[in-house]
Amino acid sequence: MSALKTARADARVTTTPNATMTTLASPTQGGSGALSMWRVDMAAGQSGPEHVFDVEQAWHLLDGAAAVVVDGRTIELSAGDTVVVPAGSPRQVSTTAGAAFVVAGPAGGLATPLGGGTPEPVAPAWIQ
């Protein structure tokens, strides 16, 4: 397989009430299907939902400050810090100051929301 470039203009952007995710590399953008990478931008005061992924992910904080709760343990992050979240671990990301992350993980990972109802695993658009 040869190298693949995704131009900024071709990046896919998904906005939710919690953050804006920009797909940087994924199978639907011509990758081999093994890896996805995306940027997460969160405004001050935003918090993602508590959820579980069935794959390991690495979250690198580019700018700002954030808290990541993993398995009930709060991990405070400053710009330049990285946290690796194991598969199957409940997690929730929040920021009081605003935060920009780059996240990498296996493509095709499924997220299961926690906290009510009958949770169904979903494939987030930004990693597909």
C-alpha cells in the first residue's frame, strides 16, 4: 500500500453538543481499515457522555486542559499530556478551560453509552 494524504479541505467534521470531531485518517478516507485518527475540540465547560469503547484509544492533549475519568479515576491533563484508555473502561472527558485533542485508535471501534436506558453500541462517524 502506498502513502495516503488527506488534505485539510477533505477532512470530515462532525459536531455534537459535546465537541467537534475532525476525522484525520480512517477507512472511509482511503486508509487500510486498521487505524483511525481524529481531532476533538471542546469549548470551555463542555463534557462528553460517559461511555465505553471496545477498543483501546490514545488521547493526546494539544492545547488547553481537561479531565478524563477512567474507571472512576480522574486524570488531569495539561497540554502535551497523553492518556491511553483501555478497551472496556468507562470514560468521560470534560474541560473547564477548553481543550483540543488528537485521538488514535483501531478503526471500527464501538462506543456504548452508559447511564440509562438500554445502551446499544454505536460506531461513531468520526472513526469510520
